[in-house]
Amino acid sequence: MDLRFTPEEDAFRAEVRGFLDAELPPDVRENMRLGRRLRKEDLVRWQQILHQRGWGAGMWPTRFGGAGWSVVQQHIFDEEGAAAGAPSQLPFALRMVAPVLMSFATPAQQAYFLPRIISGEHWWCQGYSEPGAGSDLASLRTSAVRDGDHYVVNGQKTWNTLGQYADWIFCLVRTSTEGRPQQGISFLLIDMRTPGVSVRPIVMLDGEQEINDIFFDNVKVPVGNLVGEENKGWTYAKFLLEHERTNNAGIGNCKRELTRLKQIAAAQVARGQPLGEDPRFRDRITQVELELMALEITNLRVLSRAHNEAQPPGAEVSLLKIKGSEIVQRLIELQMQALGHDALPYIRDGLQPGWVPEPLLAEHFPAYAPPLAGRYFNYRKTTIYAGSTEIQKNIISKMILGL
């Protein structure tokens, strides 16, 4: 694999950089820099701007309205977006349910849902985990019983990310109790406005509502919202998880946090010199940066092989998920350590766009560092979601070592 960029790829990078300079809304850029809370309308607005440029879905095939980018082009776009302060595009629609629809949905489903995903009209969330069925997803109990031309859905999904904003949810539901648990699962698309769907917030340690419980009480879902074949949903779920875990390497996000770490270390003074010049702390930054470089190269190799050879990724996605999760956690930990006692104060209002700290608090909230205590606790989730580290290690042991 040639790791040098071609002249065409360098030209594409310049095009992306120019676009971001001209079109990324200044308020969104500033809120990202300060670690402030982004609203739904901010993320939808950015998706609409990208869609107008023809970049709403970089690696989607052009026949579905995508830009038809190569793996390297998508990587360049993600890298430049992170450096410029652009928010990440929400993965639930673009990178999770959309590939399932492209591969297994009917032409009518594709014609209806895919254009509304790429335009930002539909906000999607995921309905996989349940109480008692997280890592052991095959144990899910949310039922969908066929009644004429509808399914009647009853049950609960949990740890649902940003479902309070969602228009649609893609769900794994149980349509049969016969045979192995994996054989009775179906993949269903549910309109969140349907009577019987309710959302209950799960307030996190930092006081934010990022996740929810979703309840289904005799929810009627048209049979036409079934993706693929009934009782074949486990196949589609595994296909989706492969995409999710590859994306969870989070290279762009890690690079953004690395840049922030270096800025904090350069501004903080310890023993009469910038912390970034302290040999021991500098070595810790260098070590995590080298690991990030290795992760980036591995990620590109995996994506390139999957794209060029049309092979589904294997155990490599578990390696990417584990390492990406560990690296971003370490970057946040180093930011906390670099800020010292200034990392501890946590005021929820500090996440609000336009917030200005009172004079007594201002020195503890330097402009080069967002409020970190809440972010530190939030990032503990990265080794749990999309399959915990322990589960990923089991997958690696089985697929590579045969254990």
C-alpha cells in the first residue's frame, strides 16, 4: 500500500479545505472549538450545506445520490473537517442504516428513505440494545407480531442515542421464538411519531440527555417497513455492526483531541516552562500520537481492502474499535492532567453557546480548553458502545486464533 497521496488527492484536499473555510458556519466552528453543546438544528444545517455541495454522503454510490468518493477521499474529508472544527456527520443514518438499505431494502424503500437521509430531512436513531440484551443482542425480547398488513410492536430499547430528536428508528425485533435466538429476529423501520412510541430520557452523570429509553406499546408498523426477509434480521444486524465498528475507530475525532491536547500543554506552565516542553509529559503525548498514526494506517488498509476487493471486513474492525476507543480516552485523560485543578470545575451552563463565565470562574475556564470534567466521564463510554472491549476481544480470539 502506497501511503503517499497522489496529486489528485492533494488537489481534493485543497478543495475540501477551501470549502470548509467558506461554508462551515462560524458559530458552529466556534462552538466546536469551545466544546459547547450543538443543537439539532446545527447538525441538520451542516448536513444540508454538505448536501447542497453534493457531499452529503461521500462514499455512497452515485446511483443513490452519493459523491462516490474513494476511501482516501473520505479519509481526507474527515481529517480536514476535524481540523477545521466541523461537526461529525451523524452515523446512524449515513453509515449504519443506509448501507443496510442499499444492500437489502426494496427499490421502493430505497427511493423513499435514502434521499431523505442525505438531505437531512430524516433524523435516525438505533434500536438495538435492551435491558438484559446489550452485548448479548440475540437475547432481545421486543416483539413484532404480524396482524394483517401491520406488525404490532411491544417492548423497550435502551441506551438509545439522541432518540429525542429522531424521526425514525431502525429496530431489531423478535418475530419468532422458534429455533436459535438469532433465527427469529427481523429488521424493522419505525416512524417515531407513531402512536404508542414514547421516549424517556436517561440523564447522565454530567447532567446531559444524550441517551434514552424507548418504549413501544402496541405500536402498529406497516409490513412494508420490514427490511429484507422476516426472521433474517440477524444477518442485516451483523452487516450494520461491521460498518459501525469500522467507523468507531474515530480517527478524525482523535486528531482533533490530539491538537487540543497540544494546545493545552503549550499554554499550561509547570515548573517555569510550558508543560509541552516537559520531557516526561511530552513523551506521553508522543506515544499516543504514534499509536494514533499506526491506527490511521491500519484503518486505511482495512477500508481500502474492503472497498477495492469487495470483501466484508473481519476481525480487523474489532481491533480498530478497541484501539480507537483506548486512544481517545487517553487523549482526554492527558488533557485533564495537563489542566490540573482547572479541569475539575463543571458547570452545565458552560456547554451553552454564548456562555461567558463570571469573573471569579473565568480563570478556571481558559479559552483554549472546554469544560473537561463532564467530557472525561462521557468518554468512558467509548470502550462500551458498539460492542464492549471484552466482546471485541472474544471476536478476535474466535476469528483469528480459533479459540
